[in-house]
Amino acid sequence: MGLPVLFEIDQELTRLFVAGSRLSTGDAGVRKYIPAMEKLGERVPVFKKLASLMKELTESKPEESASKLIETRCLLLAVISTQGENASGPNLDSWPQGQIAMSDTTISSRELAKIIEALTTSGSGRLEIVKSAHERHLFNDPRTHRALITGLGDKFSELSDYISAQILPTCGEILKPHLERDMTYDGGAPEAKRLRALHRIDPLGMVDKIKEIMISGSVAMKEEAARLLGNHPECGSFLLDFMNDKKKEVREAVMASLISMNNKDGIDKILEMLNTKKAGQVTNPIINGNSPYLVIRLIEMARNAAELIESNNADKSVADNFYNLVTYMENKNSADIADFLITCLDSGTVKKASRVLSEKDDKKQTEKHQLELTVFNIIHYIGLRKDYIWNYFLNHFDEMKSKKWKPDTIAAHAFEIGIEKLGPEEFFDTFIDSGIYDKIAGITSGLFQNTFRIYSENPVPFSRRFASYFLEARRSDIYLTLATLYPDDKETLKKVIKVFKDTIKSDYYRSYVILSYLGRNNHPDYKDLFEFYKEKSPYKYYLEELETYLPENRG
Amino acid sequence: MKITEDFIRSVSINDSAMKNGQDLVKKGKFISLSIDEDNVFIAGSCQGSGKTPYTCSADFINEESPVFRCSCPSRQIPCKHVMGLLYARAMEKSFETAPVPDDILAKREKKEVAAVKKKEKVEKLEQAAALGPAEKSAAWKRNAIKKIDTQLTGISEVEKILVNMVQGGLGAMDAKTISSFLALVKGLDAWYIPGLQNEMNELLGLLKSSKDGNWTGKVNQICSLQTLVSRSRDYLEKKKETPEVLDTQTEIEELIGHAWKLEELAQHKLFEDNVKLAELAFHVITEPDKQQWVDESFCISLTSGRVFRVVNYRPFKAAKYIKELDSTQAVVLVPRLFIYPAQALNPRVRWESNTFEDLTPEHLKIIRSFAMSDFAEVLKAVKNQLKNLLVSRNPAVFVKCASLKAIEDRGGLYEARDEKGAAITLRPNSYSGLNFMHLLDDLTIDEVQNACLLLLFDNNVEDGILSASVLCVVTDTRIIRLV
């Protein structure tokens, strides 16, 4: 006889422990098992003893019942403890599965517990623990791997991204079966990260699975799969079939991949859609994508439109089309695009197109008046035709001084180019005094820093008059740069502190940057400003760092 | 003297102390740092919250047992200031050269004198051990018997309390009833039975805190207590004939409440000399009912093949002041290994000093040679232990498999068999804390063949399965830890 009956008797006895042993006398629940135990007792003496105790229990007086009950249960427990059997079942085929020996399990127990807690619970400071463990190569220990995979789904995206991008690729092939094992095609963002990690470990080996996911996966999985297939040009024709997927995220990912792999059929199809009702579906991929064939086609299409404009045969739709094609040329970093746009500027095409656009009664006209400036921006950021912009600036300088034109973009580009060409002082004498820089908003702190290479090893020296001029230039983010350069300038510091207080709720990063600067430079009012920040800022992420600048915490 | 992160971790009480120490260095709290010319003594002055900085030091004159000192009021040793000092050294901060202060030199002398005295004491004990327990006077024996009678009275009181509980029913015990029982148990202070008293407190704590309707654990505890009552009574009655004799074969003395001193273990020759121990598994168990953590390490003796337990108890309330143990990959060389009396398969051990050596394939060969290959004998020994309600319900045994197979992979269910076909079911059990049995799936075929496993047994009454959790796999080349 196996264990089940003994377990049932145990349950009856436990019931009496809970209810009180006085109820044992005559208890039917125990009594019903006595005959069975007596029968067993004919072969096994301990069951006979157990039956005898059970009988005594059910016949006991209330005052004896407790000791009887305990005695019976003790014997039963001793018997049950030796009755355990093996589990049974058919053995799995293809086991074990290790193809290569796993790494050593060398992390200390305390360290391991700390890492696993960081990966599987919530709370602050976990990213630091994980990063430190990664730097010490602790994730070679296979005992960390399951927790790592759990961490892929962590709500704190910085942690899950760090695991996906930095740690998993270093764990190597050994992690692949673990990652694959529980992956589902219908998962969300964490599953997509798992897929990405798998692809990093074994790009070619994963292609077939990724294709399966394209067919039957969830939206998140398909989007990731489409993105990953962009690394496999041989999958171009497979991807084409998914250009019309119902989901926008999937479509855009497919198109982005077709563009990145320079797939001509795909790019042609995408550009064809520009002239249909589906134009809206393709604009993002075209704007964000970049490939040689895309550039060729965009120039070709823009040239066709330009020819119509130049021959005065263009209506609004052609001008619109030209404008759109120009905006698609941003972020392509192509010398061919720069040259094409310069041709359009020189031939007057751009001006003509602007005129056609501005003739129409359209609320979007304001943007399209910026066609020329958009063209300049593209040329400038490609960075290969600076002389053209500089010459344009010089040729139109008098026109810019007039109040009709707000020359933000061109003047800003010229600032950077001119200081490089002429040197700061000559540029100031020639152009700053002209007053055109009074009215533009284009001189940002970033432009200022880049132009003068302020934080580099070879900064460009410039006179104090630049600082005085730009303090009045109404760009508040330039104050911090100037405060760095002129730390004793009280006016500058006052303005910096004002910006800090004014933006503490709207721009937490700026207020942190300013306060951090003041702290590192031992501003006398730092403690008060820190308390102000602590009270007013809704964002507490930087508090720990800012606290270290307090006078009492400084070494 | 090279201070590394590993060394700092080995001496720190817990991770918080390490982090606090690091933070002190990062925040620049150390006003001064110094080191002596011999590079064995470092000191620092650390700004605290008060006006006067704290002076801390680490003395490595005896490299095997460094001495840490600090003027701060913390009872934690080493405190965060000392941890910070060690980190400053590890991070290669600038240390000025300065002589060892006079007071430290005086303390070193004192320590040397104390060490000599301790050695003399140990030698005296060894001499006494050679002679056996000292003859006791008649007066001593009379007092001892009186104490035993007091203990027996206490045991009867415990029995009465148990009977009262069971008569009234555990389900009827409300907070007020439990409080009155707790007061009764507190009254057991006078009866020299702290072991039983602790068990009673644990039972009442269990009844007080756990309202989940899971009665099995509580009833088991009552049965264990009653078994202890009966055995203690029998033992003490017999002991009255020779009260000077302690039971050195079983746990009974300790269960009643005797705390074995190392000197006593020495007197009764409960030690082995020059033992090499290899740690096979280490885990930390949380016992919320006892309000404590338990650091438990399973080590195998390379001399005898016995699997011992090294245990460190850390009550929640005092955890801050008690050093956490940690796992070690090295072989531990123990000049004298003290073994606590036990019937259990894995007696508790302790030692005062040790050195380390790297684990080598030669060590692994020796370890593997001790693995038990007859599973029928293994199961017999395990069931024998399980029958005894007074010892651990989770014995550990080191076995050698002829075959190892999976019934459900990913840490589900496996089966080990010996050459005769006898089987042991393998599956994780809740006793072993963090468990990584799923890594068995990643073993290569070579590693699985003739695998030697450290198994931790557990008898699950509910599903009737006696199974074991695999704590480690020992191959020819390494120990693969699964906890």
C-alpha cells in the first residue's frame, strides 16, 4: 500500500489538532481508517502499532486525548517520512542538450544573490549593480543567464536596453538556447528585445525564424523582424510582400529596411506611392532612410519637377512636389544632393517655386516660404559646400540688413563659416556691428560652443565683446557657456541663476546642468539653490549627484 | 600587503558596509591617510557627522588575521570607516608614510601575550583531552543531579503546555491565548532547558504570525517538540547515574540547550586534525518563523569523504553585527576541525583558523572517489534520518550516477540511477533557496556520464515523493554549482 491513505489519516489527525483533541473521542474520521490499518498491520508491525494508537485515540478520555493525539501523529509522521517514492515518467529524448561546455560557476554566493535581485526586482540602483557586474565579466557565470533574460522585460528601459545591447551579445552562443526556448512570436517589447539579442548572437542562423515571425508574429515582433531583415539584402524580395501590412509600424519598418538595403524594387515602389493616396505612409521612411539608389531617384524626381518650374509650366502641385522632394533630401549627407540644390538656387528654380507656392491661398504657405532656407540648411549640414553658402551670404548681405528679410538660417551658417575663415575679431568688426545678428534667433549655445570649440583641446580665442553682445542676444541657453568662460562675471551668473529658477519645472535637464555647474564651482549660494531645486523640481534623478556638491560633503 | 576588492569583500560583514565604505572615499571624507614603512599598518582620519573625525586603522602585522580598529561608536567590525580605509588603499589613493602609533604597538604586544596564553590554554586542554574528562567531586555530582531534576521539571512543564494547546485546538488560539502561552514559556528560564524553550518560542511565533491555514508545519513542530520532550526525559533520567558524562554521539545535549564549547569538543576528542575541505555548495536560507537567516555551506572532507555543514545563524535583529558567510572556490586547510555531536548525516563543524589552496584536478579525483554509488544504501541512510524527528529533514549525500536523465527538462524533473538500476528522483525543493537545476540541461554528454552529484533530500508528504535537489555536479575538471 502506498502513501495516499497515510496522507488521508494525517489530514484527519491535523483536523483534530486544529479543532482540539477533546473531539477525538469517537471521531468517525479517524475511526474509518482503523480496519484498513489493522489489515496492513498483519504484514507490517508498524501499521499494527498505528492502528492500535488510532483506536486508543478514538476511545480516549478528553484529558488523555492530547497526549494520545500527539503520540499517534508522531508515529504516523515517522512512517510517512520513510514512504516517499520516486516520481516516474518517460525520459526525454535528446537530453542533455549542451553542445559546448558551459562557463564556470565562479561568482560568490553573495554577489550572485545581489545580481539576481537587481535583475528580477524593482527599485533604484539596479543599473549600477548590473553595469558593475558586466564590467567585471560576472555574466559569464551561467547562473546569471535566466535572470538576464528576465531583465529584458524590465520596466526600466535603460536597464533592459543595456542588457540587450551590451551584455547579451557578450554571453555568446551558450545563451542562444535559453533565449530561444521561451520566446513566443506573439510577445511585446521584451520579446522583441530577445529576438534582437538572438540576432546579434547568430545573425545568419536566425533568418529563417525571423521570416516565420514576419508571417505569424505580433506587431511588435514583426516590426523588430522587419528591422532585423534590413541587415540581410538577400531577403529583399521576401520583404517586398509586407509593404502593405495592415499595421503602420510594420509597414514603416519594412520600408526602412528596404531602403537601408538599397533594394531598387522596394525603393521604386515606395516612391511610386508618393503620387497616391498612400503618400502619407511612405514619408517617414523616405525622410529617415538613406541609400545611394534613394538619393539617385530623389534627385531624378526633383529634377523633373525643376524642369517644369523653370519652363514656367508648373502649377501648384508641381511646386508642392518639388518642395516635398527637397525636404526628403535632408539627412542624406550626399554631395550629389548638395550640387543639385546649388544648381536649383543658381538657376532661380528655388525662387520660382517659392513664388508659385506663395501665390496660393494655403495655410501652409508660411512653411513653404522657407523653401530657400530649407535648401540652405541641407547644403550647410552636408558640410561639403561651405564656400557656396559663404558667397551667398556675402552677395545678399545688404539685402539681409533690410528689415524685409529675417535671415536666421543663412546668417547662423555664415557665423560659423565666417569665424573660421576670417577669425573672430575681423568677423565681429565686419558683420556683428551691422546689426543683422540683433534680430536673429539662430545663434544657439550649441552653435556658439561648436564655432569657438569651447570644450575642445584647441578652443578659438575671442574677445570679451562677443560675450557682452550675446548676453543681450536673448538666447538664454548661451548664458551657461559664458558663465563657464567668465566665471567672475556677476551679471552673467545672475542671469544663469535666473534661468535656473525660471526653468526648474519646465526644463529639468537645463536646471540640473546649471545647478551642477554652480556646485562644481563652489557658488556661495549653492546650498540654498540646492534646497530650492529639491523642493521645486519634479525630477529627483540627479539629487544624489547634486548632494555631493554641498559644502559639508566636499572633501 | 595587497588589498583587493575580493579581500575587502571577504572581510566585510555585508554588502551595505562595503557600499558605505566606498561612498566615504568617493565623497572625500578621509582627511588623512597613512601607511607605515613596512607596509603592514594603514590608518586614516575620517570626517563623521560630529566635530571630531574618527580614527580608523587596519593592522596586517599578522597577515592571516588582520586587526581592524576604529574610534567610532559602531559595534560593527569592521565598520564603514575601516571599509572606506581599505577601499582607499585598493583605489590607490595617496597615503603618507607615518610610523605606527605607540598605542597600536602596545596593543600588538598585548595581543602577542594573549596569543601565547591561548596557546598555553589549548595545550592544557589537549593534555586534559588526552586524559579524558576530569574526575568530578561528590559535591559536583550532587549539584549536577539537582540541575537534572530541575531540567526534568522544566520538561514536564513544556509537556503540559503542549497538551493544553492541543486540547484547546490550534484553531482556537487567538492573540491573547498565544500571549499567555508565551508568558508561560518565558517562565521556563529557570529550568535550564533553553533548547526546548527556543523551540516553544518558535512554535508560538509560527502560530502568531502565520494565519494562512497551513497547519501541517505547526503540527509537525508540535510533534518534534513532543519527541524532544520524550527523548530528553529518557536521556536525563539515565544521565543521573553518571551526570558528568555528556552524550557525544547525538544532538540531544544541544537540543536540550547545551552550547558546546570548542574546549569541550577538544576534551571529548570530537575533532579531526589537518583536514582539507572542499566546499560543494553554499546557500542562504531565510527562516521567517525563526526571524533569522542561515548561511549554510556543505563541505566534503578530502580525508574521510564525510559531508559536513558549516552554519552561521544571523537573527534579523542582529544581522548588521554578524558577518555574512560567503561561498569559496578554494580548498580550505584546517589544522583542527571540530565536529559537533550528531546522528545526522551532515554534522556541523567549526574551526578557528585555516589557510587556502587552489582546487586542482587531483582534489577533484579524491572528491569523486568518495561518491556513494549504491543508491539503495543511500536511500536507506536518508530514510533512517527522516524517521528521526529531531534531526534535519534535509540530509545531503554525495553520489555517483551511472545514468542521469530528464523526465521534464528546464529544472523540472530528472532521474539518477546507479549501476544496479536503483533510482533517485531529482527536482528542486524549496529548502535550497536560489536553485539553478535547469543548468543540468546544458551539461554535455561527457559531463553527464558518471556525474557525481551533491544531493539535498526532501520528503514531500503531500505528493508522496522522496526527491533530491542537485546542489552541484562534480566532474573531472570542475565543480558546477547549481545553488
